[in-house]
Amino acid sequence: MNRFTHVDATSVEEAVRFLGDGARIIAGGTNILPLMKLGVAAPDKLVNIKGIPGLDTMTFDGPGLTIGALAKIDSVASDPQVRRRYPLLSQAASSIASPQIRNMATVGGNLTQEPRCWYYRGAHPCWLKGGRMCYAAVGENGKHAILGAGTCNSVQPSDLAPALVALDAEAEIATPEGTRVTPVEELFKTPTSDSRRLSTLRHDELLTRVTIPQPDEGDAGVYIKKMERRVWTFASASLAARLRFKGGAVAESRLVFGGVSQTPWRLREVERLLEGKTLTDEVIREASLTSTAGAQPLKYNAYKVRLAQAVVSEALRRLRLVDAA
Amino acid sequence: MKLVKTRVEIEGTVHEELSLADEEPKPWGADADLRVVGVATAKIDGAERVTGRARYTSDVTLPGMLHAKAVRSPYAHARVKRLDASKALALPGVRAVISGENVPRVGWFNGTRLFDGVARFAGDEVAAVAADDEETAEEAVKLIEVEYEQLPFHLDAEEAAKAPPLHGSSNLIGGSPKTYRRGDVEKALREAEVVVEADYATQTEVHHCMETHGAVASWEGGRLTVWESTQSIQNVREELSEALGVPLGEVRVICHYVGGGFGSKQVAYKYTLIASLLSKMTGRPVRMLLSRREESLGTGNRQATTQHIRIAARSDGTLTAIDLAAMGEVGAYGEFGWMTEGPAQRLYACSNVRTVNGTYFTNLGPAKAFRGPGYAEGSFALESAIDELADRLGIDPLELRLRNYSEADPQTGRAYSQKRLRECYRRGAELIGWDGNWGRCVTGSRCRALGVATQIWGGGGGPPAYAWVKMSPDASFEVIVGGQDIGSGTKTCMAQIAAEELGVGIGRVRVRMGDTEAAPYAPVSSGSRTMPSVGPAVRQAAADARRQLIELAADYMDVPTDRIAFDGGSFTARPERSPYIGLEDLAAKVDELTILGRGVRGPNPRDVDLMTWGAQFADVEVDTLTGDVEVKRIVTVHDIGRVLNPLCAGGQLEGGVVQGIGYAFTEGRVVDRRDGVVLNPGLEDYLIPTAMDTPMIQTAFIDEADEAANSIGAKGLGEPPMIPTAPAVANAISRAIGVRIRSLPITREKILAALDEAKEGEGSR
């Protein structure tokens, strides 16, 4: 590990002042510390935000649910109100890693974590780290992206990301110029050659809160995550699905894949397709097949196409039961 | 004491050796009235382990101790052209650097030397640093400049067959494949009523011991003491003595607790030599403990295999031929070819068998024995193929196995000392609910079924092994053995054996193990050999101590020894059962009374083969849409002779099944095929099973003393439970979904692909 300085921020404004090139944020430490030990990240300065008051709270009020960036994953997973009003968020949080990690890791860290691609985290000088090529493109790519990949083929590892996108959540971001608010969906991007990152946050910005609107009447949601083992690993494919039913038909929907693309992958075509429809087997089948339209599997990850389709079917079938109940 | 020739089988390989024979206690028969042995007894060192008081190698700290870290080759095969350590040596806190520039001549493997200028896999050590702390050592490692010349490399057995040799004259170990034949396989295949032919493959499985490999070395003058996390303090001692040219008596190896070995800790490693050499250079103790990533690269793994198998049979299911062509890959420093062909040669009564097994060196991390080495890999192929035959013939897979049951060892023709496999099948079938439909049940996309597979393994143990039992003046006993308890309950079982023989409570017996100093030789804890090898020696030593005590008591009471009964810690004279004296009283009468009983493991019985047996059943559900697999239940039933301690033995079975579940479903080293770099060197990407992946496991034993085997009637158990797990679940999956996965691990990807292929096949028909 490289030598670095460590500073404690006592307020959001102070944290933002400390940030900038060469500085990285530390909260739960479950993302940045392993990266530093692996030598993938070598910040000059770690800005500790754990001491900033008020950033670890969850509040329910008029606009909905506001979750501070320092809230622990476990706080979200085990909160009874979250479980009742936003079951898909509770399910997504519960599916993350292990109890130990859920007790350390924060919501902000989960959303801004770096890819788990073994070339990125290993010794290979991969493109995302500034190298010339994506090793996964022609290497061991069973875990990699089937949708929307650019030069880099890694996948977005966050489980909260698709869940929050499906819930139309907004992110509050502190910047040197003040506060800005953006849909959570826009926190993520496909890396480009002049910005080799999966996040749209600048180095001098701090994600402070996410806000989820009040659930609508008739809202039903589910998060389904398929892994290589039962727990404690990243998604091979996951889906956050939220449907608003009205009179037995789908009035509005949000379907977002995790684990198959570099960003939380919103299934806009499927959302349009479902609008006004009753979830018959035929509609579910069509939705499932449409969900992977445009997929470009690599040598070893073609199974993800079928898996992603299966996850869409499973989610819609389960939500159909919720509506029937 | 005399010398006799005896046969010993270890991990499927039989050898003859000269062993000591002394008068042995009469075996505890199946109906012996035992009070301590056979009783579920909590581990005598359990409290130390769970409270953190147990001192593992990683806990050893010595005054002035330095920390060592290695420079490892990033390339699969490379020559070190230039190495410059000057910047590292200039770093404050760095005490020494060892590399090809300054290393003494130390033989390592197959004619190679430590730091001989060639790195043979990505992760091979090319230099090492000793510094005041681990962080400084790590920083110094980065400051060592190494210029490499990359060499051609090969990563699998097929490439190895064509590539220039990494060692000696051939990449094929021994220069030619191991071949075995009995009968006429070709004729039997030609005349067969049915032939099943298929290709199977097994992956490289990494041991991933909870405690990583490591050593602390310290010299006092010409005397070397090494703390090593090992399955064999004696092997490490012998190897260090030989490699460093230090007399055996001047090397002491200590290991009181091991955080997992599974076969990977049977020998000294390069880090052991490096720590010893750096300690010599600096005059200070040196600790070299590997990181999890290093643990993944160079400390052993289970060989990857490919197996082409043909099985011929009559339509009634009688096997007429087994023909196996196997290949194994053991990395750059693998030791030898494991017995992948063992089950094919020995499990079933079949008069025509041919096996060919070629094992190859590759530019990968070294393979080491891994729980049931060879047999786990071989059983996956054989036991899967037997099920394929059952499907083809429409015979119940369990019935097919019973029809080919072997009453004598089909390889040697000798009788078994005891074989209760039929009872294992029967009991397991009852427990799992085996019926004509194999539990088959389809609910929507979820398909459920049962599967079975057989366990065959040695585990009879044998000489050499020694034990002492010492009584101290306070009339307490110590069992002294120069071996180690690797976590399986060895100490507890030895205390039980000694307490039983001495007729005292287990609380009166302590066990001293884990130190080569002042303790007699005991073997490596591998090959499921520890209890059947060391246990009888412990019993003999206890019997010797008992005999000496009876002599003293007889003398004291002034009656002939044959009238003395020693039981429950007191001596009585028969027939009137008086006079009477307690053991403690006797010890108090004789000033500082000390007794030493000595035991030796005698020869194995002639003319019979010692084997362990088992049957494992799996209840599995597969979702054909998602490829999700849920193992609902495993039933595993074994015949290991007498069960010394049902608690420890049950734990061994559960642990073996869990490791088998990992082998079957999630574990496997991933290597980039273009550069030979390991991509999952850590537990984030190398997926071992979690508690949530662990099914309900029901364990049972036939538990009948094998009186012919040895004086305690027990055989080994460490390896057996892992051997049949992968084929049992593979057979259940195949029965559930109608398609067979012929390679491990059984992943979602393979299940979905196999289902797709089957569907396409249907469509085109």
C-alpha cells in the first residue's frame, strides 16, 4: 500500500474542500481499502467522512424516504418501514455481501464502488486503469457485460443502483459550487476514453443523500439476484422491478438490470411494452425476450442472456401474484 | 522386538517396508466393553481453540523477529536477466534481501534450485526481503528491480505433451503414462451388449486453508527451530535438514495447531527455506506468512484432469470392461501423478480393466494432495459413467452397483479385512428415501431427484509410527507423539485410547503433540492414516505403562502380577479383590515415581487389504429456467471400522461434504489462457461454499470394529466423505433434468447450455 495522509472531515463543506485530485473518500472502507491493498488505487489523501453528523440517518416524510450516504447497508436492509414501503430496496440491500460487510459498508460507498472485474483488480494493465486494451474482451469473460459495453466490459456491481433507479430515486451531491440534485440513474455512465470511470461524480464531489419518492397506490416491487453461490457474491444477473397496477393492468413500470452492463440497465422497451397490459403468460414471455434485445455476449457469458430473460419472467410472475393478492 | 516386512497403502499407492513388531495388545473386538473409546467426547483442546488461546503459527512472535515477503514472477515462465536490490536495501528497516545473486546452493525440486533464475509459474518466488515489519517488507519488494526474459509456457496437459520439458527430459511425469491392465478390455468391448463412452473433466481446486501457509525460523548457533503450519513436523524437519545440510538432530519443528491443511501442508515450501536462510543471514528470527493471494498461487491445489472412459456391460448390468484414459496437470512443481485411475481399478468386480494415466508438468502453481487426491477426480468420472450405464440399461443405479459388488479386491485378488459397503448402501437408501422413482418430482420449471455415488479409499494406515505414554509423580499421564493434530480431533482420540487402556478417566490424560523435540516419530497427517497408524502405537504404549505399573503394584502388595487387576485407577489382587491400593497412593509411596510406556505401530495384517467404504446420496432440485441448483439434503454413510469418537467423526463427514459441495459447484482456479495469470487469487472471486450453500447433512456409520486391521479396530476418515459428493450431486442433477454435466464445477452456465443443447436436439429430430 502507498503512503497517504488521512484527514477527518467534520462537515460536508469541509469534506468537499479536502477532496480533489489524488484524494479519495473513506467511509465503511469496504471498497477503497481492498483497492489500495491491491495497488489499484493509490490516493495521496483519504478523506474520512464517517464523522460528519447527520449523514447516516434515514427519514420518512412528505417527499418520501431520504437515506444519508453514511447509512449502513444493514440499516436499509433491516428497517421495517423500508421493508414495508419499498420491499425491493430492502431485498436488494439484504442481498449484498455478508452481514459483516453490510454492517460496515455504506449506501454511498455501495453506489460509487468500482468494478469487480478481475482484470481491473488484478495486475493486468487494463484499459479502465489507463491501459491500452480490455483483457476481458478476449479473455476470461464469463462474468462480464452482455449489454451496452463500450471498450470496457466490466459490469456495475452495485445492488442498490438498479433498486434505486427502479424507485426513481434522486441523489443529492455536494460540490465546491454548492449542492446539485440528479436522478440516481445519472450517477452512472459507460466509461469513455477521456473519462475511464463508471461514475459521473467528479473527484471533488460528495454524494450526500438519496431520496426516494413516496410509493404510489398499487406499487409492487421485487429484487431478484442470481449469483454463482447462494450468498456473498456479486450478481451474475439481477433485476429490480417496480410495477404500478391499476385495475389488473400495468399502469407504469420500472425494470432495471444489474450485473449485465456497466450501468444499471433500464429496460425502457419492456416498460413501454408492459404499459396498459395485463400480465398474461404471453406478455411475460414477450417482455422476457425483449429484455435482452441488442445483447452482445462475449465468448463465455452467453448464458447471461438466458439468465437475464429468466429473471424478468420470474420477477413479473411474482409481481402478478402480488397484484392478485 | 523384531523386524518384519509389511504392505502399506497411502493415497492409493502401495509400498512394502520393513517395520518393527512388538507384542501387540489383543484387538478390541466388536463386542468389547469399552467405556471411553467410542463415546462422543468433546475435543480436549476445544476450549483453547474457540477462546483464541490456541497458538497457531501465525500467532508466533519472537523478540527481534523480522518479516519476510517474496518477489514473485508476474510471468508464467521467465528467466531472470537482471535483479537489482540496491533500492530495497537502502530502504530503512530492510535487513536482508535474498535472491539468485546471493543464495547458497539449495536443491528444490527435480534438479531445480531455490532462486535458480527461472520462474516456472506466475507467482513463483524470485527473491525475498526481510524487514522490521511486514509493510516495510512489502514496500521493499516493490523496489526490487527485476528484468525478465519471457519464455514459452504451457498451461494444460495436452499442450504440455508437445512443449519442451520444464524438468528433466519430459513434461510427462515418469516419462510415460502409468498403465494398468487385467483381462482383455478390447475383446470385452467388442463383445459387449452395451457400451457407455464419455469424456469427463475436473477443475483445479485450491485448498484455501483458513490459516495461510507460513513459517517462523530462528537459529541459535547451528541449531534451527522452525514453527510451521504443517501436516507433518517430521517431513518439514527432514526436508530442512537435507536442503540446508543441517543434521536432523539440530532441526526442531513445532506446530501445535493448524488452521486447515487438506493435503497442502505435508511438506516444506520455498517460504520455509527462505525464512530459514534469511534468519541465518540476519541472525534474527524471521517470519514468513503468506497472504491470501499468495496462498492461492503457490501452496498447492488439486490436479485438473480429463478422463475418457468406456464401460462395457451385459444387458443385465454385469460389467465386462472398464477402460479409462486420464490426463492430469500438476503445475511446475507437482510431486507425482495421483491415482485418478484408482476407483476404476478397484471399486467394481470387473475382470477386464485397463487404465492409462499421464500426469504433466505445466507453467502453473504446484498441485499437492487434496483430500482424496486422485480418487475424488476419478470417482466423479467413474460414478457418473456407472449412472449413465444404469440409464442406458434402465436399471436402478443402486441395483447396478450392487450387481457389481466386489467381495474381494479386484486388483489384488486378496480378501478385505472387512467390507460393509452393502450395509452403507442399505442404510443410506433408507435415510434418503430411495425408491423406484428416485424421488423424481417436477413442479413447473423445478425438477427434483435423488442421486447416489460410492466412496472407496484406503485409510488402513501402517508403520512407521511410535508413541510414548508417561506417568508423572502425580499419577497423571501424558501421551507423547511426534506428530500433529490438524484439527480432526487426533489429540482427543489418542487421549481416549490411552484412558481406555489404562482404565482411568480421560481427565487424567494429556496429549503432547506438535514438537519434534523429545517425542517419538509419527507420520504426516495425510492419507487418512493418523488414527490407524498412531492409535495402535498409543494403545501399545499405554499397555506398556500399565504393565509396568502392575508389576510395581504386585511387588508392593507382595502378590504375583497375574493376580493384580488394575481398573478405575486402583489395583486389587484377585480373587478376593484385596489388598487394595489406589494409583495415586502407589505413586505417593514411591518417591517421584515416573513411568514411560513405549509403543510402536506393528505391521499390517498379511493377505488382506484394508479399505474404507461409503455411500453418499444427494437430494437435489434444479430450476431449468435459471439453472439454479439447490442441494436439499446429503446422506452419507461410511464403514471405517470402529468409530473412536462419534462427535469428531461426524464433524469429519460434515466438513468433507461441504468441501465436496464446493468442488461440485463453485470452486475452481481461473487462469487467463493467454498469459497463465491466476484471475481469482482470493476469496472474493474463488467461491468456497458458505453456510447458506450447505445442505442438510445426515451422517451415519456402520461402526463395526475391524479386528483384522489393527489393535484398535479403527481405520481413517479424513478423506472419505469428500470423494463421492460431486458424483452424487451430478447423478441427482442428471436424473432431475435429463441432461448430464460431465465437467466440474457444475455451473449455471453449463446447466443452461446443456439444457439448450438437449432442446435443440429435440427440435431437430
